[in-house]
Amino acid sequence: MTVTEKQINSIKKVLALDKTNVNVHKVFINKLNKFHKHNIVDIIQVYAADYQGRKNISFANLKIVHFDETQIKFTYIRGIKEEVEIVIDTPYDFLTAESADSIFALKDYFEELSLSSAAKMERSSKKVDSITYPTKSVADFFLFLLIQLPLIGSILFKASSSTGDKIAYWSNTKKVTIERSLNILAVLTILIHIVEIVVLKIFKLWDYHRVPMDLKIEHFIFSMLEGFPHHKRFNRIIEKVTSSGFYELDIDEVDNIM
């Protein structure tokens, strides 16, 4: 259903009222600047004329400096010290009758705006910025070691001739045969993991869930070493993030002080 003028006017009153409680409004805007920069970027990419549709834009020190029922103002640093201001009219075109009825505060409005903007940018409205290592559980760690056996064995053979001699003696197999087999298995393991990355479209998945570049590197390393077990752990992280409330994971260090 299409949003009505009455509903829009009601939301404008909500936003106008929010800014009158200066301290609460300021605290909330600060949290948006700290935890929801990716949502702010989406909003700019959707509604700011000079940035519409442009992905992978880097804004240094991007933040909201003003937010009310008529305008939203952002600033960021360009170049060395040049502060640039971006101003957009507070949008209401994304609203439906259902979403409009769920807005009772600025936080509700921002959530609906973020969900709409993320959908238009074809990305998740939430950011996955964590990784689970195989050492998290005993079972995962032993599986990790099992997958690495060909690679570990191949490295041991190359690093120590005496180790290769002992393994050949214990297994009653020619040393060159064991070394060749380990090399083949190690290469096959890597190739299988590469195929998994391509077939499962892992790079697109990381981009969709906004994985930061430093974590992408870590995820890539463990994807090449482990393959599917790592992807499975990553999917668990996605499930946790997507099942949480929009603001549920916005936790300051001070919030944890008892």
C-alpha cells in the first residue's frame, strides 16, 4: 500500500520532536556515526546527486552533523584537511503504509531508511566484521589439521631429509613415492578449495555482507587452507548478524562495564 500524506506528516512530527531532546538526539547520532557508517554511505549513494549509484566510495571521517524532518547533513574529509558537506532533503519516498506505521522515533526512521537504501545498493543492511578461527572448538581444530596433513607432510619432506627417510622406513614405501603423493594431494586440496570459492561465489558473498578488506584477507587464507569448514563457520556468523536486531550489535566498550 502507498504511504499517505497523513502518515508522512506524522513521521515529520516524530523527527521534529526527536531533535528537541538535544542530549538523547546527540547520543543517538554519535552511535550512528560510530556503528552505522556503512548505512550512512548507502543513504548518500542513493540520495545525494553527486554520489548516486557509485559503489566503493571511501569517505574519511564521514559523519552525520544534522538530522531533522527537512534535511540530513553529512561531512567528510577530502584530501588533506578539506571538509566537504553533503546535504540531502530528508527522504520519504521509500516508505510504504506498513513501514510508516512502524516509525515512532528517529531510530525507527533510520532503520527503515537504511533497509531501503541497502536494498537499492544490493547489499546487506548489516555489516559482518568478524571471523571464527578453527581453534574455536577441538573438533574444528582437528579437522583443520586433518585437511592440512598433505601440505604439512610435503613441507616436512622438503625441510628435513631425515624426516622423509624415517617416514619412508616406517611406511615401507619409497621416499620419492610418498613425497610425490603428498605434493599431489596438497595441490589437489588447494584446487578443490579454489573451485569451492568460485562455485559458492564467496567473493560476492563477502561484498554483499560488507566484510572489511583486512578480514577478507584472513577469510581468503582460511578459505584456501580449509575450504568448506571455514565457509560453514562464516555462514554461522552471517546467521547471527542477520538474526539480530538492527541496533542489537551496537555495543560500546563502556556498555560492558559492570
